[in-house]
Amino acid sequence: RYYQPKTVMGRYYYETNTLLIYISKSSKLMDVTDTIIHEYCHHLQNHIGKKEKKKALELYDFEYWDHPWEKEARKLAASNRLKIFKRVIL
């Protein structure tokens, strides 16, 4: 999508296994790379066992930033964005 909400750069939709990345003229490639990795991590999380998935989805009723899946996605993005970014620009 060619607009960017103020609070997020992307979303993952569990029901359809779809990543939605918001891109604008001011989007930085490093931020887009980070967002794609973060949202793809949610895709991978969506394919764990039913019991674990149900418990994790119930946790979204609580604090977003402290949710284990969000922490995992942020960590994966932070540890891989530079490596992927370098491959993209080369």
C-alpha cells in the first residue's frame, strides 16, 4: 500500500497469511527491510501448533509491546535487517 499509518509500517493477517507493508515516499529501505522481517516472523509463528498459537493469540488481549511474539519478531528483525539490507542494495 502506498501510504503509511502513523503507528505501524506493516501488518500480518493470520486468517489469510498475508503481509501488508505500508510504503510512502519517505519510507527508508532499512525500515522496510526491518518491517518485512518482523511481519514474516509473524507468518512463521502462525504455523506453530494449535495449542501454542491459541495461547499466544489470547495474550494479545494484554500489552502489545510485551507480547512474546512481538518481542521475538523485533529481535529477529534487529538481528537480520543489516545482513538482508546489504544483500538488497548490492
